[in-house]
Amino acid sequence: MSGPPILTAVAPHWHDEENVALLARSWPRDESFELIVIDNGSARDLSVALADRTNVRVLEVDRNLGFAAAVNLGAAKSAGPLVLILNTDARPEPGALESLVRGMEEHREAAGLAPRLVDEDGASQAGWQLRRLPDLRTLVGYCCFVEPGALREPPAGSPVEQPAACALLLRRDAFDAAGRMDEAFWPAWFEDVDLARRLRQRGVTIRYWPDAIFRHGLGASVSRLGYGPFLLAYYGNLDRYARKHHGPGAALLLRAVLAGAALLRVLLLPIRCPQRARDRSDACAGLGRLAVAAIAGWRTR
């Protein structure tokens, strides 16, 4: 390699070998673009999937560091000025990385760019991907298992408050100045919301760049983790986000709302089973543990 890469993608990997292989095959053979896969204790041999790729490398750790810590580790091991935070189920379309570099040159004031995410059929995921930073009312809705309404896909170059970090390009200096990702958001969820809030507090902007397109599988880690552990991780990190940015009183309110909503959902299981649960028994166990953890202030998580 004649010099450091312009862009380094950091992709935390936890028992997702199939998507890692797809990502490696889609990665351009251009030394300007480096891919670092952080193997979070999966202990699987990725040499076949990554064979003959000089600009793709694996950093192995002996445990699941979590998404945030893995991103920070990969960013620390990279050398280029641009860091692309990437899920293993998000793959760049041809020309997407070059487009991101051009976009950063065009928007020199921006801290980063959010590319356009599409599903395997090409449908936009912007309504899920691009959101406003959650206020207390929105967090109450989350605790009632109600997602906020989807936003319309904005024009190219529009500022976006809270883009999902499944594919998010940041300038290294902006990422470092914001303190990188908060590793206490383990194993995943809300670390990207927290980072977006801290970037906004610093007065910097992330813009939408739909010319760069990534195919995204949307939530590959939930099925591997299981419904109950997902609930505990997601809402435990929501609690941490609320305490950090809205104070202990707000977090106490949200825990009370969540416990009541979880128990109500248990009562409604005969007529509605959550899609992410294997069956009603799995859902009942997960929701019950969630209610207990919320009432106990997450000390039993």
C-alpha cells in the first residue's frame, strides 16, 4: 500500500460469518478503502471469506466487547481521515464509497454523511434509518412499544439529527472530538443515538447523502441474541441514555411506564404475539424478565 487509506470501514462481527463473507465479496479491491472486521469473540475462522483481500483485515478479541467498544478499537487501529461505522449486514453498492468521499469534499463543514440504505429489493429504509433525536415523549413511546412515525426521505445534503450507525461515515477528528462511542452501551443499541446527540451538542452536522447506496439486512443481530436478551439489552441501554441525557427522574418515570407496558403486553399475548419472539412462551418469559428488571432499576439484568 503506497499510503494510508482514505476511508476505513469498521464492522463489528458477532457470530455473523455469512454476512461477513458477503460484505468482503462486495468490498472494492481499492487500497484507498480499508475494511476492518472486529471479531467479537466469535472464534470462527474467517480466512476463507477474506482470502486474497489485501485491504480487508480481521482484529480478533477473546470476548464480546459490544458494538461501541469494537468500533472504537477499529477506529484506533485505522489510519485514514474518514471512518465508516458499518454493520456486517450492510454492503456498499458499486461506487458508494467513492461517492461518500466526494460528498465529504463537497460538505467540508459536515462531521459526517449518512448514505442511503435500501433493502434487498431496493426499497428505501430512510423512514427507519433517519430519525430525530428522541425527546422524553418519544422515549415514553418506546417504553410503550410504540415506534415514532417514519420521516420522509429528505433531499440530498439535508442535515439529519440521528442517523442509524449501521452505515455512517464520520470524519476521524469529529469522532475523536466527540469522545468516540460510549462503551457502556453494551452490547448494542442507543450508542449511536448517544453519539449523534454529543455531535449535535458540539454544533456539528451530519448530512444525508443518498448517492451512496448500501444494501442493508435490517436487524440481523436480534435473532442471534434471542427475544428476551434483546429486550434487556435494548431497554437497559434506553435507561442509560435517559439517565445520561434527561436525568434520574426521567429514567425513573420511563422504568415505571416500561414495567406497566411489559406486563400489559403479557396479558395481551393470547391475541398478539411479538414478531421477534419464537412463540408466546418465549415472549412471556422475555417480557416478564423485562418488567422485573425495570422495577428493580436494572440491577437484575
